[in-house]
Amino acid sequence: MSAQECIFCKIASGQIPAVKIYEDEIVVAFLDIGPISDGHTLVLPRQHFEKVHNCPPELLGQIWTRLGKIANAVALATGADGYNVLCNNGRAAGQIVDHLHFHIVPRKAGDGVFAKWPSYKYGQGRAEAIAEKIIKFL
């Protein structure tokens, strides 16, 4: 998807309205139109990158310094007991808009959001085999 077609690029540039809570020269933060909880916020770089690994590390650092400040404000404003910071990369991971963005999801104890984490245990030697494959790509 090109930046000209990207809905998040259009929101960042002001072509499409959104309920913005923060913006500067690096990021734009606005309330998600399909929230999981009150205050569910999206934080995205103004520049168009599709996934975390496409974004220059120095820009990721600048995004993260702002993300903490925004997450704290969202949590305080919503009276959250905690929050999740999520980033979906690719369709299989739930990414719907092909523009790098981070979800801040305010949480309350017992809210039922992400109630079950689908974890499992590795079989004998499996973790080591997977780690070896990953290390080859670093």
C-alpha cells in the first residue's frame, strides 16, 4: 500500500478526521474507532512504514519515547489498572491497516480482555532448534 492510499497517512496529514489526543513532528495518536476498551489509542509514525522491521531503529526509538508518555496519560485518564501495548505485523498477526502502529489498550482487573493467552510448552529440544534458526537471520 502506498502512502497516498493509506488511511493512517491521511489521518496523520489531517485529510481524514480522527479524535486525536497527541501529535508532534514524529507521531500522531488518536482513539481507535473500534476500541477494545475506553481510551483504546493508536500511536503511529507520521512517516509510512508497514511493519516494525521496516522502520529505522532511530525512528523506533523516537516513537517509543512518546509511546510511554501517551500510555501513561491514557491509563491515568481512564483509571486503568494496567494497559497493553500491542503491535500487529502482517495479516496473520491481525494487522488491518498496512501502516506501522501501536495499540494502547487500557485494562481493568477482571475485564475479560485477552482472558486466555494461548501458551504451550516446547517439546524436548524444540526451543533450541527454533532459537538456532532465528539466530541465523540476526
